[in-house]
Amino acid sequence: MTKEELQDDLNTDIINRIEAKNIEIVLSPSTDTCWTSELDLNNNKCYIGHFTTNYPKACYTHELLHIDTQLKDYKQVKYGISAFDQTPYFITLLETLDNELQHHKMFEHFKFPKEQFYIDTDAETENRLRLYLNRPLKEFNQAFLNYLTLIAPGGHISSTDRNILKESFRNINGRSFADFFVHIDNVFSEWQNSDSYDNSIPLKQIFLALPNGEITYFGYQDKSQFPNDGFFVDKPFDIKEK
């Protein structure tokens, strides 16, 4: 698979924007079980890993859009410190939020069919969410991750089914999460419609609505740079307190 084979009238403008900023696109087999991308500004390169798919041009375009978004001053969050959660779940949540914040900015520039915006297994997403909703007990953390998947733009879920599922999520545990999910909808809608690429704005809005979420720091480099490489959600704190 080559870059030339993956270039298309539907992604040439994205490629041109990236290369106009003197970024070389390097394509190679993915070391993961999905397509991947990484921007290396130090060496003026971006690396895209390809994986088996039925629609390689669309997948290539998805990864190009991640790079394009980051070149528009979107900064990827590399770590977080939070009183909300200190387990591996927090890492998963942080990665999910970072990915979905980018997706909500990218989708309007994706010209392939919306069903091809994600990997092939996205066809199973609606059924997986319905199976989750049928479980008798649902705790907040997993519900939140699944809700972020549900509201992600594009994909196989129709707008009608998405709205039905959103209401089902709001009905979880006697609607105990309903207000939070409405808040999440509003945050992502505002973010998607904004010209800003400053992800500190939606992340603060989200974490201020979580238990102890105000005691959170997000960094753009690594923990050795704390507290000079990112932002506090609310009041500053010392890392020793974590």
C-alpha cells in the first residue's frame, strides 16, 4: 500500500494542507490492530500506520484529518492528574476524550460516506451499545465511555437510532446520569460549532461537572514538566497531594 494509491479527489486538499506546512507524510504498516497517526513536529513528519480494511482511502483520510486538526493548534493531552479517578480507567477516559474532541472537529471535512469514518468494526457499535443498555447494573464510568462513543459523529448509527439510544442512556439508573449526559451533549455541540481548537475549554467544562473533577491537571508533554506544560481545571495544586 502506497500514499499514491491512497490519494483521492476526496482527500487531496487535506494532503495539500499538511504538505504546505512542510510536513512529510510517512506511511507504513501499523504496529497496532487499527490505523494510527502521530505528528512529529520536531522532525517535520507525520507517521500513519495502515491496517487491513475494506475502505483504505477513507481510513487514510481519517488519519490525515487527525494530523490536519493538530496542525490547526489542537494540542493532544499526554497525561492527566485528577482526584476524580486515579485508576487505569482515567487513562482510557483521557485517551477517549482526546480522540473524540478531534473527531468532532474533523468530521465536517470528511467527504467519504459517514459509515466509513471509523474502522470496519464500527458496524457492530450500535449492537454493542444496546447489549450494554440491557445489563441490569450500570455504573457511571463505563456509561460515560459508552456515551462518548454514542455521540461521536459519523459511523453506522442513524440519527434516529442515535437519539433513541441517547434517551435510553439518560434513563439509566432512574435517570441519575441524565443531567450529566445533557451537559456532555451541550459541551460537544459548542465545541464542534466553535472556531477554537483550544481543548482546555471543553475539558474544563466536562471535569467541573465530575465528582472532584475540579482537582485535575492536564499536561501536553510529560509529568516531569508538571505544572508548566498544561492547565489546571480549577485551582492549582501540588502533585504531592495526588
